[in-house]
Amino acid sequence: MRAFSSLLALMERRRVAVLASYSPELTTSKLSSQIVRWREAGAAHCRLPALGDAETELLIRSAAPHGRTPSSDALRAMLRSAQGNPRIAVELAEALAGDSGDLLIAPSAAAAVAELREQLAPEAFEVLRLCSVIGDEFCDTWIVDLSDVAPASVAATLQLATDRHVLVETGESPGRLRFRRTAVREALYASTVALNRRLLHKRAVEY
């Protein structure tokens, strides 16, 4: 924040353009008050639309390590995971440099999952992992039927995840939910050990 404020001060004497982005729902009180001061000093504020698939693909290809062009299948998966978010797109492109296996995980999404693990009770975190195994979108009654957790606890977890902007209601029908960020769902899914993942898949298929 200090560096950004210094750049804004430079703009009073020089023709400098500074672009910065943030997620409103993840903004701390300290940053919120600083944003107010920046706007009072003349900073313009607008909501950025998501990038289109063609723009995201161009960004991924430009950020990918030299000689590590993603395959068609990998590129489709990265576009689905990024959802037009340039930061996620760049993180996924940079992840091509490492031995990431079949599923590329954006570091910021992994950090969000690590924070959830620290803040949620183990039982609640396992409910979210079950949600991630089912998919991007699901019905709350599925989680009640598939989990070994009391319905009231499942409801509390889903409400908490919605309050924290991890899940959102689709509005299509009561109890229908989806992950707000596909990258976070994939990070949750990847955090589940292989054996547990297979057991949860088997339980979901039988259901």
C-alpha cells in the first residue's frame, strides 16, 4: 500500500498511469480505508469485467515458460479454472514450469484453501472437500445424504462458506449451490488424499 501511495503522489508531478486491482469481497478494513483516501486523491474506480476466452488464452500463452506450451486439453482446463481472472491465468501458466501432475493448481487458490483449513473446524473443512469432489455445482441435500455429518452441521458449513464467498447460491432452485471460484474448488479437491478421494467418488456414484 505504501508503494502504491508513493506512485499516486508521483502522478501529481508526472504523467504516470497506475493500474491496480483487488477483490472487493476479500478487502480488509485497513485496505478499504486506504482505498477511500486514494479515491479522494483522484484515483478512478471501476469494476473490471472478466477476460474472454481468447484474451485469457493469449495471456496464458504469453506467460507460459519458454518451451512449455500447454496442450489443447490442458488449455481448456486452464480456461475453465481461470474464469477470465488474469491473476489465476498467469499463475496457471507459470505452474507449467513445475511437475504439477495432471491438475494445475493456482498458488493463490491453494493459499485460500490453506486459510480455510486453519479457520474452519476439521468437520466443516471435510464437508467442503466433499462438495469439491461432487463438482462445481451441487444440491445441499446431496451433501447431507453423502456426508457422515449431522444435517445442522452441514447447513452451518454451507452457510459459512457462502458468507466467506467460497460458495454462492445459483438462484435456479432452492438449495442449489456452486463454487464461486473454480480454482478454489480444484485446490480443495487436490487437498484430498487419493484414497479418500476415490472413496468419496465411489459414494457419490452409488448415491
